[in-house]
Amino acid sequence: MTDTEPLVRRVLVASGGAFKGAYQVPILKALWERGNYDAVLGTSIGAINLCMVAQDKIDVLEKVWGSIDTKDPWFGVPGFLKPLWFNAVLPWGKRPEGLFSIEPLRDMLRKHLDPMQLRCAYGCGVTRRDCGEHITLIHGEENTHTLQDHILASSAMCGIMEPIWHDGEALVDGGHRHVVPTIPKAWLRHVKEVDVIFCQVLGHDALPDPSGNAVSNLLWSLDCALHNTALEDLEDLRDLARTGVAVRVWSPKESLGGMLDADADTIRRRMRQGEEDLAHPVIL
């Protein structure tokens, strides 16, 4: 943070949630077209969605989501994930730090991300793996490579994806601590409005039962952790609203399914649900 930070009054925030992030797209599109935001903050898929939105590349974002159709994500999702898990079972294979590489996502960011095209302040939430500290990294003078690293780190679910090493430090998904990134303290004295889009149903009994196999149980445990983190973040947003900030929250009214479900029909259903929920935010 520097003395040249922009004056931030309106903030748009998007949570993590892997491929559940399709839900956010129609809401982000409508909100971005309606109002002038001074800053956008995202975690994981929310950071990816918002980096496109903040460049006025909503058409690119819709095209990316419209191209996803993966029946079995454990063999990779083009443009996002490449499997590494087979190395763990090969006697001669190098043991990976995660089941997937997100280098395909880096390639997508190389193609579509230009920091000079960001129309407002941009930030993403990451976690320092070695100490567990959450940080909201605000884009300032970083070059394209640094911003790419930050977005990739925000998306790197520990164990599922490899961590992103930046300046000798392992950075992982900000959702391990905050499923929506925290607003920098230096901004809070000026912030008047905050719009937040979750990918999680914000109810205490909203998680589906696992189907029983090892893979579904692993993903259920991650969904459970993200769900509980989302509820904690919701309480923080309520505290912010008590200070006089106008806070609006969008969240799905029913489960969006598994976070790695990248089937085209599922993606379309999530986007339709976002369109239906657009008119029904919760005012905190």
C-alpha cells in the first residue's frame, strides 16, 4: 500500500469455488455494466473472473466458460488443469506437490491478461503456505508475470493443485483462510458500498452427502472447509455492515454441485441460476 492508492468507495468482491464460479458470471456482468466500481477483489475462480471483468473482457470470459465441457475432470480440464496424480503411482515418477498443475491456466492468462487494461484497482486473496497468513494482494506496479503468479496462487488449492512459488515463497489458495478476500484496512475509512458474490449456499445444512468413494470424500472435505470459511466471512461482512457500509450479498439458493464438476450442462445450469438470483441479493 502506498500514498498513491486510489480512493476506494465501491468494491466488487467474488469468492472462490472452482468451477462453481460459472454462477458468478451473469451477476458480475450485470453489476459491472450498471455501476462504477473503484476496486475489485477476488479469490481463486473469483479472481480469475474479475481479472477479465475489470479489463472489460466479459465477452472473453463468457467464451471461456462456454467452451468448458469435461466429463471427468480427474483427467484434466482444458484451459485450467493438467493432471499430475499419475506421477504419484509410477515407481519412477517424481512425487508432485498437488494432483493437478494449473499451467494451462497460466497459458490462458498470458493470452488474455494485461495489467495496463485494468479499469480499476484489482486484488486477489492468497495464503502463505508456510505460516498460514492470509494476504489480499493489490495490483499496483507489478508486471504481468507477477500478477499472473498472484492469480494462480489464489487458485492453487493446497494438495489439489501445486503451490505457486513467488520470490522464494509458496503461495496457495486464499480460500484456505478467507473464501472472499479481506478489504485492505487502508481503504475502510472511505468504503461506502460492497457487493459480494459467493459460490456457496450460505446455510449451515447446505452441504450434500458424499457418495462414498475416496475421491468424492476428498472433494466433500474441501467443500466443507470452504463452506465453513464462507460462513465466517459472512459474519465479517455483517460486522462491516454494522459500521454503516452498504453490503449486498449474492449466493446460490441451492447447491451448485461439486467444485470440480465441469460438465457443460452443469456449467449452463449454474449460469442460469446466477441469472435467476441476480434480482434477489441479501442486504446486510
